[in-house]
Amino acid sequence: MPIFHKISLRPEVENYLKQSFLNKEVVSASSKQEAERKFEALLIRLAHPPSFTTVRVNTHLASVEYVRDLLLEELQKQFRGLRVPVLQHPTLPDVLLIPVTGPRRNIERRQCEVIVGAQCGNAVLRGAHVYVPGIVSASKFMKAGDVISVYSDIKGKCKKGAKEFDGTKVFLGNGISELSRKDIFNGIPDLKGIGIRMTEPIYLSPSFDNVLPSYLFLQNLPSAVVAHVLNPQPGEKILDLCAAPGGKTTHIAALMQDQILFYLIKTIDDTFQGEVIALDKVLNKVEKLKQNASLLGLHSIRAFCFDATKALKLGVIDGTE
């Protein structure tokens, strides 16, 4: 029995994917019944986190080998001496892979519960702790220091501030509460930070909260492929539309070697000065992109808050705020 049910998609999306999956080549290679079975298995597998956590090394600041050694030390601290392998991707030289262990089925469920939203639940499955904004419900007498079982409200039916929830929920593991129920639901709108520190997640995946932030960027594998396919060269000017939070943008800049030297000496001849122009229509996302670029030590990125579809029509972005 799988630990999760199959992923739930809108009917039109599931039908579209199913028609694409059950193509003539697949059906002729086995049978329609076998192809449908494999499609159902795919939906179940998609409900689980990836088998590997992927991180991209910021090669602008350090070598892959140097960062890999630092990461091994960090993971040993996280997993209390347990040696977790860090593998280099066979074809993407700046991508590291950390195997994810799970699901672990022998974790004891506690009486005290916290319900989190689906988005928060997805993050927990990928190694994150539970942050206060993601908490939807908590048991009546929960206090700081309690061992808590964390569940995800996958259908979004739990009411904010509820003391119990009997709807559809998925067990994510156990953790220790950093705050009491009263602290969490006291009406302070900007209360942030960790609410539940996960100690027994059902998937053992590393947390990258403030782990080597200038050297590593947590990035899904398909996203990390894009810049390598583009193959940017030093001196090129590249436009990145819908760029936030900056994973591909910063990757492009790093592969272009960022051309920081030209910015420092303020050369008159900017023929070889590479530049990445990044657009996003949401202001706070643009600010996050700028923060990421600064953290990674990249200076060839110019970020603007602008709707890319309008930018293409106007043909100009200079001076846009």
C-alpha cells in the first residue's frame, strides 16, 4: 500500500495527460490495460517527493569539489553523524544530488496534532521545517516544547484556527513545537519563523534553510537544465522573462562568468560585458531576485518589475520601476 493516495488533478488535466501517455507506441509495446496501470502508478508516484534533492553550486564563487566537501560536513551535522552521500550529476557539472530516504513507516503518531496547508506540506516533504504562516490548525492544549504530529490538509478544508480536524489529511511526520497554540493564533499578522521543528519526517530529506547560502541554490533538476541548454557565453546580453525568484537568472549569470571584473574597473569598452536583464511583474518577487543575486555575488543582473508581455510591445524597459 502506498503511503499517499495518487495525486489529485483537475479532470481535464488528468484526461489530457492520460491521452498523451496512452499513445499508440506505448499501447502497442504492451497493452492498453498495462499502459493504464502504468499511468495510475505514475499518478501515485507524483504524490511523493523526488528521489533526490538537487542543488546547484554557484561556480562563480567556488569550485564544485570545494562546495561538495562543505555540504558533506553540513549534512553530517543535520543527520547527527549519519553519512549521507552527495553525488555529482553525471551530465550537469554544477549540480549535486542528495538521495532522499523514505517513506519511513515506523514513526509513532502523537496525540497532539498540527494541520498545515498543502503548500507547506509539500515543503515539509522536501526537507523544510513548518513555518508559522503555514499552520492552519493546532490541538487545543499544544504548548512550546511538545512533540507534535504534523499533517497536511490536501483538500484545503480545514478552518484556520481549528482545534481539531477530521477531514482528509496526510501524515508528514513528527516535530517539536517552538510555540504554543496561543502564540500561533494570537492575531499578530506578521508572526513568522519556525513553528514546528521537524525531527522525524517520513521522508528524510536535508533542510537547506541558511545552509551555504552563497554557494548553493536549491533548484529542481529541470530548471537547472535550462541554462546549460541555453549555453550563455561571456559578453552576451540575455533577456529572462518571468524571472523570479532567480534560479535560472543567476545560473545564466554564473555560466557567463558574471563579468564582475568589468564592473569593478568601470572599463569604457563594454564590448565583453555580459548582462542578464530579468523581468517579473510582481514587485516583492523582483526584490527576492535581487537578494538572491546579491547573496550569490552576481553583479551582471539587472532586475525590473515589469509585465514581460508589455515589455515586448513597448520595446523598452529602461527607467522602469
